[in-house]
Amino acid sequence: MHAALLSAADAVPAYVERPEPVAAGPHDVVVDVLAAPLHHLTRSRATGAHYSSAGTFPRVPGVDAVVRDPAGRLRYVVLDDTDQGTFAERTVIDERRSVVLPDDVDPIAVAAAMNPGMSSWVALRRRIDFTAGQRVLVVGATGAAGGMAVQVAKHLGASHVIAAGRNAARLAELPTLGADETCGLDELARAADVDVVLDYVWGEPAAAGMVAILTARTARRAPLTWVQIGSMAGPTAPVPSPALRSAKLSIVGSGIGSLGPDEILPELPALAAAVRDGALTLPVQAVPLADVAAAWVEDGAERVVLVP
């Protein structure tokens, strides 16, 4: 069979022939890969940059995919850190880390949207006590996951969603996806009275924005939950201590480790259904697995999904 093989952290995956995968554990199943997305977690785990990666080489990249199991069922699967990823014609999955999908889903659309949509969906559903009618600010809304977060927040009942980011052209598009307001990262004081912040940026912009929001807040004792999901602006944020003492602020993280498979997997069927029904959308480009080297280094506006 063919697969993409990454030989080192600074290399580009090569399209090569590989031995057929073998199911070793009691819950392992060999599956046909139909659509495997290329996203930030894919790259960072493959290169060893992500905290959940062992960084061993060589390895077949790919952390998730839509696959077909031996019984003919479609599944969405999330792999643990492994050197036998989803960038292959076939791979081995642990059935317990997958969910069965309806037969009428588009494998490419679901593969593209699940990872970026999952970050906000699971954060709102499992990491905090989010309730319909609350106001949500998405910091970093111009990225793929941030744009999905705008849609997810609306879909789950947010009464008002503010989208914040640097890319003015992309911000202008977000009202069509559900944003009620947009603003730059230096204008976060305009979101002073939100209830929840979904933060994909962190770093200095998050720290400055946090102070601006708390300073402009109408009621300091009104709860504000800041959910740290991504760190595109840096892994650390210099949050001043008065920000924690002078307001009813809670900072929580949402990601691998703070949430386990037993919390994430039950949420995935509803997320996949929202994608199937068109409630959540993401621009996608299907690319043959044979072209993985070119796809790996490109950074286009559309989510790349590799198809064998």
C-alpha cells in the first residue's frame, strides 16, 4: 500500500510504499482511509512539537480521518500518538477511539471540519458550564478553528458572538457565519460584557485584551470564563495579578489532557451531524495522497484533506 512517510522533523513527507498495517490489540481494526485532514495538530504532532507527541521517526503522519471499517461502516477516528497515522491508504485504529457516522455524510467535509470544530464544541460542552443565551468572544476568529468557533457558539445557543482577529478581510466574512460583531485584537474592550472567551491566540494579545475587557466591564462581579485553546501568539501570557483579584475571572484550558476520550467521543456524532446538515462549514480542498509533499508546505485558505 502507499502512505506518506516523514523521516525527520524538518523533512517533507514522501509518498512511498509501506507494508500493510496489522491489527495487534484486541480492539484494533485495519480500515480503509477515505479522507485525512492536514491541520496544525497533524503537523505539530508529526514533527514532535506538540506536547502530546513522542517525536519518533520515521512516522506516517495523520491524527484523524474518516475511514471505512471491515463491516462497511463509515467512522470518524482520532488516533493516539502513533507512527502509523492516517496519511495512508489503510491504517490501524482502536475502535474505542472512533464513532460510527451516518452513511449519507460527505467524508471530505466531515474530515475537514471535525478537528477545528471539535476544539470549541468540546470546550463549550464539556470544559465549562456554558448555557444558551450567553455572550461569547472568539479571539483568533480569522483562523480555521476560530471561524468554526463562531459557528459552533451560535449553533449551541450563544445569544451574541463577537469575532476578533487581525485579518481584516477574513473578519469581514465572519458575519455570514454567525458573528454579530467583529473587532481587531487591539479593540477587545468592545467585548467587555461577554460571558465566555474562546482564545486561540494567547500570548501578549490575550494578556492585553484581558486587562482591557476587565477594565471596561460594566459589572466586575459578573463571571467571565476565559478558555485557552490555542497559542498562535505565544505559549505564555503575562497576566497581571490585579486582573485575577479585581474581577470574577476564571481561566481554564481546553485540550488533550484536560479532556479525555470518554468526554470527547460522545460529542462527535452531534458535531458530525451539524457538518452534514450544513450548520457548520469550512472551505476544503481535496488533494491526492500522492501530492502530500506539496500540500505539506502550502498554506492556503482552504483546509486540505488528503484522499488516497
